[in-house]
Amino acid sequence: MGKFNDIIQASTPTLVDFHATWCGPCKMMSPILEEFKKAYGAKVRILKIDVDKNPEIANRFKVRGVPTLVLFKEGKLLWRESGAFPLQTLKQKIGSYL
């Protein structure tokens, strides 16, 4: 948990993807997140958290469904939403924070 806290405290926004290996929509989000990273480069860090391997982090942020995306900057939760959506929608939702 210590490393996770260090990462979300960074001044670079961190988009945390809470996912599970058995989750179909999570698998759909993987290539979308890769494209998002290509589009924004160093402006954002993407961190994938498997909720089955990291239940304490998932519980801390009350993740009840996957995928859940959460954007942090300097330890502050800026945006959160559950579900899968296309790249353009993701850009519209959080582009203003980057």
C-alpha cells in the first residue's frame, strides 16, 4: 500500500484502473487505456490494480464493480467512474484534468 500511496501523491495525474482478470469489460479497456497513454504521454501515469490481488486498496476506495477508473493528483481524487467506455469518451471526461 505504501508504494500505491506514493504514486497517487505525485504531481503527475495518475489514472488508476481497478480491474479483474475475469472481467470482460476490463479486457476491453486495456487497449483503450494504451491509446490514452499514447495520446497524453508524460502528462498522465496509468496504474492497473487487480482487485483480486489487492483487496485492501479496492476496499479503501470502495470499489464495488470493475472496471472502475479513478484519477488522482497530489493525493486528491479528481474523478471516478465505473464501466467501460470508448477512448473519445475517456478523453472528454478527464482530458481537462491533464
